[in-house]
Amino acid sequence: MKSKLILCLVFLMQVQWICAQTGEHIDWEYEIELLARKLAEKHPGLFFERDSAWFFQKMSELASRTPDRTLFQVSIEIQQLIADMGDAHTQINYHFLIDKSRILPLDCYWFEDGIYVLETDRRYEAALGKKLIAINGFPINVVIDSLATLLVLDNPSVLKNRIPRMLTWVQLLEYFGFSGKNELSLTVSGSAWEEVPVFLPYELGELVGARPPVLPLGWQEANSYFREQYFDAEKLYYIQYNRCWSREAEEDYGSGASALFMPSFKEFEKQVLRVLRKEKIDKLVFDLRFNQGGHAEQGTEFIRKIKRTLPKKHGEVFLLVGRGTDSEALINAVDLIKSMKVILVGEESSGKPNHFGEVKRFVLPESGLVVSYPGTYFSLLEEDPSTLEPELKTRISFEQNMQGLDPAMEAVRRY
């Protein structure tokens, strides 16, 4: 009897999940009205670009279009509407609906000269190290224009940062009409254009990559939380700060569950300050190119200590920013700019210096969609630039990457 009851419960749960995926039995009129009302109440400045009448009218129109739409389709429409409001930190988390077996096996990067395939399944090795020209015959720029409707385009770096990953989500390609079956073709160019068929659903196979013998300096440990390296011959000290998070931040502001698996920022900070006191430094480099945020106070206090520790007559200070610099990392970038004279190097940041932040969330009761919204507005600069604009702008090409060159660090060394 008990086993039958368990089977019934499992069946009911499966039915409920399928209904949620298809969008059936969701009262979208109620869900969307609730979403609009809660966002208007909770967001500290939702109507800075579009007024409330426009927002509520568009939400109402969206609700009327939901019959026969799947949960994924409705979530995409909601995200497009929210993106039109102009705040990058307000969004619907449609990402959890992405089917992992229908993600193209491509790791791409948008270089100065185009989007290139840096890693793929060995079955599609013909695309490796090639420039992506089209998907299913649709020019890549056309595909990008459609995907861009899901983003808040504060500046061109937003596209360069987000689009390469979005291009691999077949459900998005299907939604916009670029794919309608479990096979599609990639058009790539090397010495000539070439068609590479890709079959789905995708099962993980052997991955192959187009990588240089030695990665450019900034990319060598881009996934680490933070690191430092002193180059004695050049009297150059390189500090890479990739996450505004650490063991201590997890204990103070997170759940604490993962703290033991995270590096200690206190130990890292001690090492940095020790080097600053001990070594002669002609050039100090603070690299924020891969930092998309976390908790800003850790970096703010760190920069205060760096300023106090540096001798009065110190060498040049370089701040490296790029398409990955966003959210709380921008707060720390401005901390450094205001603390001392710095030379800004790299690409434009994808985040705006003055921005909404401290993201919070609520869940819609029937669909289970997670809605993210900011809790406050950070006004860091008197003017309101759309990005942090480097004095020394550097772009990286595919060829430079394959040679292991880091144009930003080359610019620092030549300065």
C-alpha cells in the first residue's frame, strides 16, 4: 500500500513538473500581475526610463498572449519586457529552464576580429579555432540582434560578455526561429567558409581546445578568487582580484556551508601587504577584468590598506578593467580611482559605474520563476558614464590570444 502511495506521489510530481514546463495550469494573468506589482513595490527606481503606465500596460498585454505558450516561452517574453525597463540587475531567471542536453558543445570568445570557437567536441573539430559566421544559415549578426533583446545594452561590452554563451542555447535559437530541429549547422571561416553539422541532443564526448602553449597572464588563473605575482626583473607587482568573495565573506554574508572550500582573503591580504612593504615596486597592477561582483566591502577595505602601505613616492598604479568588470567590482574600481592616481587600461567595463545593486529575489508561486531585483542604487561618480572608459584601450585578437599575448599587460609594460 505504501509503495503504491509513493508511486502515485511520484507520478503526480512528474505531471506537475510537465505542466509547469508546458505552462499549463498556470494562472498567468495572476502571476504576471503579481510580478508587475511586486517589482514596482520592491525596486528602488524601476521607472527611471519607462513610466509605470507603459510597464503595467505591456505586462497586461503579455498576460493576454500566454495561452498555449510554454513556461520557457513566457519567461523569455517577460525577460524581454523587463530588459526594456533599462536595469541590468532586474531579470527573470529563465536560465534554469535551459536543457543541458541541448546546449551546443562550443566554448566561444568574442575577440576584436569576431567570435571564435575555442573548445568543442572532437566530432565537431572542424569548427575549432574558426570564426563563427552563421548558424543554420542565419548570419551571426542577425542572431546576435535577436539575443540582444534579452539584455540591457548599457554599452557594447555587455554583448561581448554575454552573447558567446547565449549562442550555444538551442532553446533560445528555436525561440527566435534560427533552429527548429535536432540538427543545425555552423558556418565557420578559416582559410575558407565551411559548414559543420551539429547533432542534438548532445551527449558529452571528448573535448578539444584551441589554446596557446601559454595562456596570456590575465587568463592563466581567471577562475581563481584572487592571486598575486611579483616580477622582480621589472619591479612589477600584479594583483588579480577576480571575486569580491572569500572564506571570510562566505562566513559573514553567505550560508557558511562552503567556507572551508574557499581561499582566505585575510591570508591573501597579508601576503600582498608584505610584498608592498618589502619589495621595490615601479608598477603596481590591479586587475579587475574578470570580477563580476560579490561583496564590495572586502575590496574597499583592501584598497584602503594598499594606499596606507604604499610609500608616498611610489611607482605607477594601473587598473585593468574589461567586459567582465561588473556590479560590486565597479565599486572597488571607483574606490581605487578615488584613492590614488591610476592609469585605466583594457576594455570598457560591461557594468555602469552608477548602477542598481545588492540583488534580492522573490519567487512567483505557480510558475516557480525567480525574479531578481536590486535593493539600492549606487551613485559612484558625479557624471553618469555608461561604462568605465580606459585611458589605454586595448583589444585582443584571436591571433594575439594564440600567441599567448595579453595586450593590456603589454601596454602596462611599455608605459
